[in-house]
Amino acid sequence: MILRYRTYITRVIETHSKFCARQATRPTPAPTLTSAAFSLIEVVLAIGVAGAALLVIFSLLPVGLGVLHDADRQIVENEIFNTISSELSSTPFTQLDAYKASARFPAYYDVEGLQVKTAAAAVYTVRCTIVDDTDIPANAGQPAELRRATISIGFHKDPLAVPTDPTLSKRGVLLVNRGT
């Protein structure tokens, strides 16, 4: 048994020696000139294209933010207009004069459209005028059936600079009828 084992070991060593000798005599491949890296020109061009794309994207950012700000402002103005128009619509027709004469206007609202007490914290100033609508002919001797409520909403960026100009940024007209 020992003899078999020695024979086996000898064969393995001889085979291994022959294999190593063949590997040593085999010529090594010559290095190739093609490589897997980018050249400096390719890298510079890629950075230039990426920079131009980022420049276009970042130059559009202020425009997009301005549009978003204007949309937010219009949403708040519409909410304020809807609030006041629903108050006018729910006020009885005979009490519209008292509503007009009340200390309700000018009304002041903050950035979110919530009413504030003073003009110091206001971003929106709201005025409302209510007049008999003379454009629609009424029956002779009959009281006017319609009243025109003009709601003016002014936006000012500086809350301390309340605009006094009667022509404000947004005007809305609401017709209130007598209702029978």
C-alpha cells in the first residue's frame, strides 16, 4: 500500500513539473494599445455638455419660482373674494346698506388669506363698495332689484406700506338681487 502511495505521489509531482515547464515556455501576450479609459478631450466635452444642461435648468429655476409665487397669490386672492362674496350673498338685501356702512372695510388679510386686525400685519387689503345697479332698468317707482358689489383686493409685498390707491390689483363684481 505504501508503494502505491509513493507511486501516486511521484506521478503527481512529475505531472506538475511538466505543467509548470510548459507554462514557463509559453510566450506571454504582447500588450495592446487599446485601453478602457477615457481621453482628456472626451472628459472635457462630457463636463461641458453636463455644465450647459445644468446652466439651462438652473436658469429656469427663478422663472418657475416666480410663476409658483404668482399662482399662490392668485389662490389666496380667490379665497378672499369667495369669502366676502359668500358673506354678501348671505346678507339680507335690506341690510346691505348697513353692511356697507359697517367698519368691515377696509379688511386686512395675511399671506395665507386669514383676516388680521391691523394693517401692520396685512399683505392683502380689501375694499368693497355697494351701489344700486342703474344699468339695468327697473320698473318705474319700484325700488332697485339689484345691487352691485365691487370687491377690490390689493396685494402689497411690504405689510407696512398699505396701498391707498383705489385701483388695486384685483377687482371682482358681484350682483346681489333682492330675491323674492
